[in-house]
Amino acid sequence: MLQLSEDDRRYLLQLARRSIEECLTSGHASPVTPPEGAVRKEAAAFVTLRRGEELRGCIGQLAPPRPLYQTVQECALAAAFGDPRFPPLAASELPEIHIEISVLSDLEDIDPEKIEVGRHGLLVSLGPRRGLLLPQVATQWGWDRRRFLEETCLKAELPPDAWRRGARVQAFTADVFGEMEGRATAAG
């Protein structure tokens, strides 16, 4: 997995927030020139927006690989304005939004018995259907391994036991960090 420094994390959180702010005020985010280092390396990531404890948007990219800063900027904008589960973010909501970024390791096939709740995120796929849940989701909901697998299958719009009936199960880990009280301070 990509090793990020605290400065890298802070930069990515600030980039996500600034991109959303710019889009709200001018209709687009400015191109950026990132600092040298890990943020320029290719990586998959998800950006999650919360308002209090409530999910307000979550979008990620697994492929094609892009520089991490670009992935974060695109996912932040998509989570704010393009998550089909929510209306576009309004400027009045932004002060209450907490941004969390999950930088993903590579996907690996895994035996379901080896899944560690809280450590692994899951991708379940069968044919064109795919469902992904981040590692922190199972912990937040208090799921055991079986429930985590079932919920990931349901996210893929598959039967809950598809993981036992031919669906491919892949796992990943994530470096998860977020803002504290709406400020771009690395945590976690």
C-alpha cells in the first residue's frame, strides 16, 4: 500500500475540501500542481462525505489507475455532486461536512474464512455486477464476517449468499483518514 505522510494526508484533505468549495462558487475546480512524493503515485481511493453521523456522499475509483491527488479531487467532486443516492451538495451544507479519504491497497482474491472484519474491505463480483464496501463499514455497523459478505453481495445486487455460489471475493486494506470538526487535519 502507498505510504502517506501526515503532510500528504493533510494536503489530500485540503485538496478535497478546496475543490468542493471552488465548484460551489465558480462551477468548477481549479487544476492543481501537487507537491512531489506519494500523492503523485497511482492509487485507488474513495472519498466519503458525512454530515454529522449521516452519510452524505461516497464515491471512489478502483481503475484506471491515476495519480492519487487526481483520484481524490475527482472523487470529492463526485461524492459532493454526483452520488445518485443524494441531491447535489448545497453551499449551506459545506460547513457541516466532514471529509474522509480511504486510500486502497491492491485487490487480492481471498478465502472468505480469512477475511478480517475491520481490516479488510471487500469487492464481490459476478458477471457485470460488483459491490464494494470499505473496511470501516463493517465495523461501523457491528457486522461479523458473514454479514459483511452478505451485505457486499447485496450492494452488488446479488443474492446474499452469492459469495458461496461462484461470486468472486476480493479483499483490500485501506489507509483511512479524515477531518476533525470540518478542518483538514489528518486523523486515524
